[in-house]
Amino acid sequence: NPLLIGGDYIHSTDMTEILQGSDYVIEVVIERFFDSSDPPEDRVVAYCRVLSELKGEVDCETPLVVFPQGKYEVGDKYIVAVSPIDSDSFFKMSSLNSVYSIDQKDKIISILSK
């Protein structure tokens, strides 16, 4: 059970519910990983560059984003549904199912435009 940071998660696997319940939906590319002497085992923290904003306006060009545990590489691009943690430059996933492939962009835009 991951340590909860910055408020509750959306407890759903439904893409529409997650996207509609999220504060921001952004397309990002991972630029580098956050260096920590004691990295958490249940998450990956990375500095990302915002490529586009699909929902909400992010004031920071390279926010710090907390991803659920998984395999991520510098240069990987994702669409993420996120909520802020205490600032405009630090975000967590809105749910444990908030990381989407770039291939899903048209579907996501369609859902958000409803």
C-alpha cells in the first residue's frame, strides 16, 4: 500500500472518471529522474518537460512528477492525469491508473471535450 502524498487518489480504472476528476491532464517527456539518497520503492519521481496541456494550465515548464512504480526512461513521453502537491511545480498521479500512452491522445482529447 503506497504512502499517500498530497490527498486522496481517484479510486477508479475508468479513463473518463480519471480524466474528468483530475486537476490537470498534460503531455510530458521525462527529462531526468529526481536524485535521492533513499529512493522510494513504490514510485518514481522525475522532472518532466510539459509538451502540451490538455486540461488545466501548468505554470511550470519542468514540473516534478510522481509516477507509480514502473519502468520509465529519460526521453519517454506520456500523457498523465495529475493533481498538485503543495505547489505549481510538484504533481502526483490522480489515480494509480493515470499514466497514458501518447497513442491514446486523440481518445483523451475526445473525452475531455465532452
